[in-house]
Amino acid sequence: MPFVLTVDQRGSRRSRDLVEDALSTLKQLVHEPLLPFERTAGDEFQGVLAESDAVVDAARLLLRIDAWRIGIGAGPVEEPLPGSTRSARGPAFVYAREALDAAKLRPQHVAVAAPHPERAREADAVLTLIAAVIARRSTAGWAAIDLVEAGHTFAEAADILGVSRQAVGQRLTVALWQQERDARPVVARLLQEAA
């Protein structure tokens, strides 16, 4: 079942347009989208993903930037898929819009809507916790996370950062990296069940 992300820039009237930066960041995703992320109107963009873990990865990338409201909708889309996200339609797009409207009212700026509301609420709750963790993460925490997630050992990360191996471990602990990492597959499973 496809997943639609509808994403809107916060405070766009007071800052520069960040859509192109976000679209460039989302190219880091391992999974190829069903329909590419593209600007749909003004400071808003959408994309369609096939895998729930790709949805979690995309949300995580956007939450790190801390400039976006993210609505995640799960459900069918009309087939055959058009060549452009802007031309696509279906219930998943309606759910994504509903989720974006909810995200506008929340401090973590992310929400989920799907055909199975109970599972959607559960996915929403866990994703909101991940968003809260990400929002409190320091630059030093992210530096350690980026190196470890890129495949470096703690010792290698320590050398690169110019700190002790224990300091790398402390940064990861304070950043709640392990807890967030453990929660990601839970969100992915709940999104799949919500669809």
C-alpha cells in the first residue's frame, strides 16, 4: 500500500524558500519513491513511497531540518500512476492532507492518517516521540550519529571528532540514538498495519 507525504514549510513568509533544499536532502533515501518528491504549490511538496521504512527515513530527514510540517497518509492511489506527483490522486493523498492539517496544530509538526485509525494513532504516537527526541538533539549528538550510521566504529568516530571513544558513547546516549533506532521499525510496522 502506498504512502503519501505532504510537507509544508513552517514560517515560510519570514524565511527563504527551503523546498529545493529539502528535495535535495530527500535524494539520500535508499528506497526509490513510487513518485518523486516535487513541489506541488508554493512552499509545499509531496512524494509517494512504497515502503513504510522509507516513510520513516524521509520523516526523520525532514524532522532533522526542523522547518517542516509533515503529513503522512497511507492508502490506495489511483492507478496507473501518472508521471508526476502533482497529477496523482487517491485516498492516500486525502489522508496525507488530513494529517498535514493535524500536524499544523502540534508541537512536533508531524501526523499520520490512514484507513485504520487505531493503528494510525499508534504510528502517530511513536513517530511523535521520535520527533521529540530529534528536536532535542545537539549538533555534537548528530555528529556522532552521522559517523556511526555511516559505518564507523566508535573508535573511528572518536578519532574523526577528536574526542574519546567514551565521549562518542556519551553523545549517542544523550541523543537517545539507540532508543530512536529501536523505535523506527515499530513505526514502520504500525504504518504498514494502518494502511
